[in-house]
Amino acid sequence: MAAHTNLLSPHTLDTLRNVELVARALVEGTLTGLHRSPYHGFSSEFSEYRKYCPGDPVKHLDWVAFARTDRYYVKQYEDETNTRTYLLLDRSGSMALGRPGAPRKFHYACYLAAAFAYLMHRQKDAVGLFTYSDQIHSYFPAQGSRLHLLALLAHLESLSPQGKSDAAPCFRRAAETVRRRSLVLVFSDFFDPHEAFLSSLRLFRHKGCEVVLFQLLDPLETDFPFRGLTEFRDLETGETLELESEDGRAAYLADLAAYTRRMRQFCGSLDISFETLSTATPFDRALLAYFHKRERLF
């Protein structure tokens, strides 16, 4: 698989403001092949018809539909999927951070989530969605139909970041809901004041889920480019702090590096992938990081 050099930039994608178009551009502009999951599902409840594609099992062809239309159609079932993917999207207030002319962390996260949803749909896998801050705001069960994908993408397009961060109860509830051996992708800055959320990640691993965490940070956070006396405002609480930027830069960057290192070590102990991404980074890096991890596992 290869990445195209003309992939749309984050700024260009942000101006499109259409999640489905962005998702299609990301997936089709980044990948020339798709990795197939080793998990195989089973059929239980009929969901919808779709046109036959070369390589589809012949046993699922609907011959009655062929007799009526002279075209080949395949029956799809609600549980007929290679794997289930659940997207967990942090929509707390801290995700609203962004520089002028660049996508906010939340927009970046939405585009990545949409790209993975579109990708899983292309692979005929089921995809579900949780959005959360200090509570679960919305939940879409994992399904594989085109109508489900469109509803999920439309929902992503309607969201805005708000509320305080408290991932632990949200992760506990999500872990109770997801199917065993699912793929769980989490999009967040992981600036959570309660470290209990780290322990809550164990619940996904206890169910045999593969977990990938995408930490999304703005260059304002990673570079701390401020000069002179600066007022900083907490996007979740509204609290403000005045600080001489040069005096606080070294301590802030050291704390950020230490926090990220602890997160990476903790996730490594649970065999959880932890990917830190800047909103200035091309979107294809997140998709390729996912595939590289899959290749290492299987």
C-alpha cells in the first residue's frame, strides 16, 4: 500500500466542511490496498442487498433477485462482518483548541474518525461510534450498512466540542457495550484530570479488544510558541492564568513530555498502541499508523 503525495492538506480538508467528502478523500487518497481482518463473522439477521462484487462468496447470491432483475445481488446480514470497529471520540472543551487558518483538534479528530468509518465500510466491516466528555453523548451500534455509515457521518458533521473531561465512566460504559475481540479506536488529547481513565482502558483489553489511542495535539501545545506575558484560559472551566511565557516554557514542555512518556509506557504494558499526532501532520499518517500496527499483529 502507498500514500499519494497529493493528499489534501489539513487546511484544505477543513475548508470542505463535508465529512463524507473528507473521509472519501482521506481513504481513497491514501491507500491503494486494504488490509483484511483475520476475524470472520457469521450470518444471523438479514440487513440489506448490495451488488455482487468479484470475490464475494457465491453462496450469498440471491437467485430470486437475479431472476427478477437479471443482475447479481448479495444478501448482507447484520452480523456478517470480519470485525467490529468502535470509534470513541472525545468532544470535551479542550478539543476546541486550534490556530487561525488550521483545523481545531476536534475537527481533525472528526475527520480521522470519519475516514476510519468509511474505510471499515469499504472493507465490509461494521463500525460504531461513541462520543463523550464527562458522559456518553451519543452512541451508534456497530453496523455495516450504507445508510448507517451516512447517518454516522452526518452526526459527526453536526458535533461541536463542549463539557469537561472525565473519560473513566465513559470508557467503562463503552467497554460494557462493545463486542468481544473488537477494534477500539480512541481520538482525544487525553488531557484528563482523572487518571482513573487509564485503568478503565484495561476493560477493553479484558474483552480481547485491540485498542489504538490517537492523541491529537495542536502545535500551540507541542511547541509553546508564546512570547511575553500571556493569559491562558482553560477551555473546559474558563479559569485563566497569566504567565511570562519564557519563564514557564521549559517546565511546561518537560511536564508534557513526561506525561506523554507515562501514557506510552502504560499503554505499552497493556499492548495498546499510542500514537501522538499534531494537527499540522498530514491525515494519512494516522491511517498508515493503523495499518502498520495491524501488520505487526497479524
